[in-house]
Amino acid sequence: MTLGEALCSAAHALAAVSGEDAHFETKLLLQHILAVSTAQLYSEPERVLTSEKVEAFRQLIRRRLRREPVSYILGSCEFYGNEFCVDSRAFIPRPETELLVEKAVEFSCNYLDDATPPSRRPILIADVGTGTGAIAISLALALPQVKIYATDISASAIEVAKLNCERHNVSNQVILLQGNLLEPLPEPVDLIVANLPYIEDSELAKLSPEISNFEPLLALAGGGDGLDKMRQLLGQASGKIYPDGCIFLEVGQGQAEALTPLVSSYFPEASVKLASDLSEISRLAKITLPASS
Ligand SMILES: C[S@@+](CC[C@H](N)C(=O)[O-])C[C@H]1O[C@@H](n2cnc3c(N)ncnc32)[C@H](O)[C@@H]1O
């Protein structure tokens, strides 16, 4: 079988599960097997594949036909310009979460500039429900001067986050802690960021097989209104964050409005500002605590 034939036949087969992404996904899987660039892939359509490569490629296509996400098959995904290891032990980081990282970097830079006199300790950040560690590690790479506690209740997710910290050389800057939300934090922080599970119970059965059959339920289920974990986090936050600190919470579509009164019930003087993702969905709540809270 030639490279061109492999691309064509597999893209045709994958169309049933991947729709318009079939060709792109086929290309990624074939590149993974052959360890070649996109340019090489398209410049040698007549190249004949060995039977081992054909069989290895077919196995990947079979996995995808069983609806396994491409990132799990490849064992990696891209987030905020960096590559992260990922497998079924941890949630696959989503592009919309890059907004949270972008806003947290912006906040931290302003916080550093505004400190008068300049603070002698590093800015402390907590990434709650870290999964692969993608948020914590992206922050560590963008802000070498901050220290980050990254918590997750899942021991398996923490294992993946550890691999990623080693891969990106930030094991000294990102401290991984297994436990419930903010409970494992050894000291208060200036900034809390969290992309916690926010799928409402009634929506769980409607998820695609890629999500429901492969990603950890612990990373998805957010309770009746999807806000259970955020409610618990807000309930724990007092004493875990410095006065005039900030909390960034990613929320699901349609949840931002319900979050504002929820925040007020825990922090009546806090201000809540919403930011939208590229699809104009209110995706992020920035909760600024008053100086005295
Ligand atoms: C939606 S995933 C997000 C993972 C990662 N932050 C990201 O954006 O790619 C939610 C994560 O929260 C973790 N989690 C769920 N309940 C938790 C709890 N009570 N305490 C800490 N982490 C929790 C899950 O294990 C999962 O890794």
C-alpha cells in the first residue's frame, strides 16, 4: 500500500465518525506512525509502506473508529502553544481554556507591577483540578517568577501532571498535591484558577462517545446545575486566598449568569466580571475579592 492510498482509504473510513475532520485526523495518525512532517507526508504519495507500518496504522484507525479521541491515541495534545502528554487517566485540555490562562497571565503581570513596595515573595497561584497540568504548566512557563500549587482529587491525573511537569522542566515551580479542591493547599495564595467539572447531570447522557466512553467521569460531572464543584470551592476559599486576591473560574455555556449570585452568597463584596471565548460564549468568571475579605 502506498502512502497516498493509506491516506485516502483511511480518511474515507473515518468520515463516518469524524465527519469533516476525517482527513485531518488521518493525516495526524499517519504522521504519528511514520514520524514525518506534513510536507514529507504530501510530497511522497507513491512511497510504499512496510507491512508493519500498514498494520500499526490500521490499529490506530480501528481505535478511532471505536470513538477513542485522537489525543489519547497519539498520547499528546497541544495547549497554549505547548505539547502535553495525555491519556485516559486525565481530561484532554480544550482550546477554550486558553482564555483562562491568558487572563491569569495578564492578572499576574499587573499584580507584580502594582506591588508597592515590590513583594519579596513570589506570586502564589493555585490551579484546582489540574488534570494533565496544562493550565499550571502553561502559567509556569509564561511566568517564571510565580509558584503554583496544582491540586487534583484523582491520583491518576496527578501522575499525568507529574509527567508533564518533568517534560517541561517545571517540577520545582509547580507543586502537585492530591486532594479535594483547596484542602491540600499549605498556605494562602494570590490567585486561584480552576476549570472544574461543569457538565450538568441531565447533560451527561448526551455527551459524544469520545467523551463519555473515554474521559474520566470525575473530570466531567458537575452535579444538578453543573456548579457543585465551584460551590464547594467558593465555600473553601476563605482563608485560602489573600485579601484582594482573585479567582478565575471556567464555566459551561449558560452557567455564568447563575455563578454571579452564587459568588455573592459567599463573598458579598466581591466583583464578578465575565469574559467570552471565541464563540462568544461567556466562559470565564473573574472574581475579585475586596482588600478586607
Ligand atoms: C474539566 S477537568 C479539567 C482539567 C484541567 N484543569 C484542564 O483544564 O484541562 C476537571 C478536573 O478536576 C478534577 N476534580 C474533580 N473533582 C475534584 C475535587 N473535588 N478536587 C480536586 N480536583 C477535582 C478532575 O479529576 C479533573 O482533572
